[in-house]
Amino acid sequence: MACRKNCAKGSENKGKKEIAGAMVAIVTPFKDGRVDEEALKNLIEWQIASGTHCIVPCGTTGESATLSYEEHERVVELTVEVVNGRVPVIAGTGSNSTEETIMLTKHAKKAGADAALVITPYYNKPTQEGLYQHFITVANECKFPLVLYNVPGRTSVNMLPATVARCAENKYIIGIKEATGNLSQVSEVIRLCPKNFIVLSGDDFTAFPTMALGGKGVISVASNVMPKEMAALMNHCLAGEMEKARQLHFKLFPLFDSMFIETNPAPAKEALYQMNKIPSNELRLPLVTMSETNKAKLASVLTSYGLLKK
């Protein structure tokens, strides 16, 4: 695992795979109200075959908020089992309860994940000190590599760069998924944190500029739909081939936009359904499938990339 030396030394986690590149925030397929395990297995295999660098189950795109504890744990276990060490697995384990976060993180560790993705507590609206105490408590209780997840558009709280830097002093806190869409904040996080602290874009449209600033990858929604191309974009960035990366960034930009014409993950699931990658576009309430108008808009974008037949 790509983290500071003291993290690798202090972690009881068995893996030392590099965390960098295109990391898919993979959807959780449903069928008749239940997790469709066969569809999830097929998606994971397709992602790995397409060059995706890391699988991230049970994130926002994986509808973690509406998974039961049993479903959440099973999705993590199944992902680890199918991946079988070929790429890292970063399991979403965050909650607005510190105790619940610890429980889910300890399960991810036991299941064999390589790290946990831990969101800032939502709804509670903790102070910066509360955020710090939350993450430090989870890190010290679980003794497992943590990637913080800052997405104020979902949580109503923004974890400021100075707080991230405080957390980065803990050997188990190895990185952050920055989904503010604010490149000034990304710059400040990179400036304040140790050089080997892993800063990941949390938005596809900021993946390329974040890499240009010194980021290490993206936890991507678009990778659900065009994994090969997103992996290529990140590979170019990691190789310093920034002009090639820039061209691919603009080529993929319409796809990035289309993934949010309705609430994520509805467009990603609809795209996979239209592409015959999953047998159902089913979501969990309160999320609903896309309107017919937006389905048509999405189909037009997919067709422009050759993903659907005209």
C-alpha cells in the first residue's frame, strides 16, 4: 500500500499495494430489492480487465446509505473475494456515528480490504475539532489505513486543509478523497500535508487538474462506465504525459457531466443498464430511476462514445 513508512509499519493490514490511479466508486447492483451478487462480480471482473487500479465498494455511488449492515459487510467481503489481491480494495466504512464507523472499519480490516474510505460525519455538522477527534479515534481504535472523504455537498460540513494536515500526522491516516470541487482547497491540502500523503480527486472533472497539482488519482464515478479510458487518463498523468492526459480529459468531459444530470448513482446505473452491463437499473428509495427525458440525454452521450448502437 502506498503510504508513509510509519503507516506500513504500524498497520496490521497484510497488503502493500499502491493506492494511485483510477479507482472506481463501484455501483451496488440490485435485483428485486436485493443485492445482485452475480452482477457485482461481473462488474468487478470487467473493471479489472479494463485496467482500473482500485475497487471502492460501499461509497456514495455504491448506495451505502441504504445498505443494511449485513448487506454492507457482504458487499465488502464479496469485493475482496473477487478481487483476490489483483488490485487494492478501499472499503467505504464512514458514518455520522463514530462508534458505527469503527464497527464498519474493523469489519473491512477483518475482511481483507487494503484501506477504508471514511466520510466526514454528515447531518451532525461537527466542528473542525470534532472532525479531528472523530478521525483520530477511528484510526487509533482500528489501526488500519484510512482515506478521509471530504464532500461538503453531501455532508454540509467542509473539512478544512489545516484539519486534514493535523489528521495526516497520524500514521494510519494515509490520504484524502477531496470532493469539494475547489482546486484552491486541493492545493492547500497538498501544500500542508506530508509529500507522501495521498490526495485523490473525488470528482471526475477535477481529476486531471488535481493530478497536475500533485494528486495521486481519482475515486471515479465515470470509471463505472468507461473504465479503460479513465485508467488511461490516470496512467498518462502518472507517467507525466500531461498533454495526452489533457486531451483525454476534454474528450471525457461530456461523460463527466452526464453522470450528474440526476443524483448519483442514477445516471451511472442507467448507463450500465443501457450498455447491458447490469440486468437492472434499480435503485433504493429515496433514490429513483431517471426521468425518460434524462435517459434519452444520457443515451445520446453514450452513443457519441460508441457505447450504444445508433
